[in-house]
Amino acid sequence: MLRFLVICAVVVLSQATEVKRCDAGKPFPLEVRVKGCEVPPCDIVKGTNVEMEIEFVTYKHVTTATTLVKAKTFGVTVPYELPDEVKDVCSNLMYGAYCPLYPTEDVTYFFLFPVSANYPEISVNIEIYLENQDGELLTCFKCDIKVKKGNAGGSKFLTALNSTAAINESQLN
């Protein structure tokens, strides 16, 4: 019985999230897993960190890679600043992967998306881009989110996300 419960827990934690492609022709990840969210809009709790796993194939030689996020709401798109340790793709690769990456290499990036406690409670379309050292796009996707306050009870994101790898408020500024 315990073995069955463990298998069920692994399956639940590893469900892919239905994300959208960026503009035509841009490389799309093999799979994106947003913890607690299979079908957007994903509920995001202010003051937490959202765990994402982004699995992608690189078609270029990669010595360093950076994450860029753009947030679009009410027809306005703005860059979403990330702490250096979060936007560094190479130091956050999973399953023993490390840079340099070689063409056709399939890797998974652990992205801990910080949501400031000061962020307004609104619906947002986020675009996440991974770029190599030359500014060339490695992968890109869009995901709709709803920023909510406090403990949203039925939220698709658990406030316990902070306990895994908390980024305190001072690091966000």
C-alpha cells in the first residue's frame, strides 16, 4: 500500500503544465512542470517562490545561460527582474547536468520563480526565455498566472514552496 501511495505522489508531482508557445519559430521546451498547476491560469501566492522544471533540448553549444522573464498585463509588457542566482540556468540544472551543454543535449532546469509580497493581485501572462552566452534563444514559453494574496487555501501553488529554497525579500531588491 505504501509503495502505491509513493508512486501516486510521484505521478502527481511530475504532471506537465499546459504552457503556450512564444512567437512562431521560437524553440519550445519539451515539457514544463509548474508545481501544483496542470492547466493555467496558475494560482500564484504573493511572497512565495514557484517551483518550475523546464525540460529542453539545446541545439547550440552553451557555456552559460540566463533566464529572462517578461510579464504582460493590461496590454503592457515589462521585464520581471530575477536575482542572479535564480536566472543562472547552469547552476540550476537537474539530474547531474552541468554546463557546458552540447548540441542535442536534453536537460532540465529548476527555476525557482520568486513572487514578491508587494506584487499586485492581478492576472498576468508571463513569458520565460532561456538564452545562451551569445544571447541566442534556447527555449521560450508563455503561461497565464493569477497572483493571489496570503494562504489561498485552494490555491494550485502551496505556500510551502518557500521552505524548499527560500529567497528572502532583501534578495529581490
